[in-house]
Amino acid sequence: MNATIATSESTHVRERVARIWFGTIAVVVAIALVIQIVLILTGGQDANSGENATGPVGTRMVRLFSFFTIQSNLFVLGTSIALALNLFRDGRLWRVLRFDALLGIIITGLVYETVLAQLVHPQGWALAATIGFHYIAPWATLIGWLVFGPRPRLTWTSTALGFIWPLLWLVYTFVHGAVTGWYPYPFLDVDTIGFAESVRNSAIVLFIGVLIAVVLTFLDHHLPSLVRDRTGERR
């Protein structure tokens, strides 16, 4: 009896810590997003490009939400809030959304650290937003998934469907860039490096994304987590 009570209490503690973890991620991303929006509206620095915002407000806002960084952080924000409210959420659409949040934010962190960090030099509040978007959100999300799960959730079908958003983002980026002459990242800037080089860079990032996706799905099937469905069954 005492062992059962102790196990139940331990389970509730783990679930409570998990909810706090995901809720904290949501707060960090929300604060970073608010900071960035205010900076964009007031002509401040863009944490994604390092440049001061110029041009019409509508154009600045469209560009802000055209960054893969911002979109992946929005996925993290939404899924983290959902997990803080209902840790055992599941469903076909949910699995795709959670996968997109995880894959997208990992790519955001990796690309920023390896390619963009030396090109972008945010200061002041833009630096605060950068830390939230590019450092805290990626690795806190990954750590949260590795430690807490909940698992199992990913299937190979949900993993495949998760690539719809990145592919649509690439199509949008090239079409939007062809029309406006603006590209969110220098390694995709057709006007500067040419279309072939831009496509090659996109293919490299996609290939890395596929490798990450395979690893995540494999780990989801085999790695234990502190939070598991109470039934112990995959739904």
C-alpha cells in the first residue's frame, strides 16, 4: 500500500515538473516574441537579421513571420502551452505539430549557431530576444522532450507528414523572394548567391532535417521518459 502511494506521488511530481518545464518554455518564447514585435514596430533591431527595421509596418511584420526561426518558435509556443495544460495530449494532428515544433526548433538552433551567429550581432533588447529564440527555446525544448517525453508519440507517418511545413516554407520563401527581392537568410538569397546555390543549401538543410527526424523517431520508440501514458499503451 505504502509503495503504491509512493509510486503515485512520484508520478505526480514528475508530471508537475514537466508541466512547469513546458510552461516556462512557453513564457520565454512569448516574451521573446513580444520583444521582437515591439522592436519591429518601433524601428528597432531585428534579432533574426541584425538589421534595424525599415519600410512600412505591414512589410516589416510579414518579413518577421516569414523567418523559419519565428515560425518554429510559434510551433514551440503553441505545443508548450498545450503540454502545460494537458501533458497527455495526443492525436494524429498533435503528433505532427509536436514533431514540427521539435524538428523546426532544433534546426533553428543548429543553423543559427553554425551559420548565422557570426553574421548577426544583436544588441540590447534584440539580444534578449535572440537568446530566447535561438538558445533557450531550441535546447530547452529538446531537453524537455528527451527527459519528459511524453512517449511514445511519433510514428513514421507523422514524421513524414511533418515535412509538409518545411517544404511549404521553402516554396513560399523562394516565391516571396522572387516577387519582393527579400530573402530571410543569406544562404537562401537567390539575388546574391544564385538560384542553384540557394537550392543546394536548402537541400543540405533538408537532408540534415531528415537525419534528425530519423533519430528523433527512433528515440521516441526506444528511449524511456519520465512521463508516459498512464495506460502504458500507444493511442
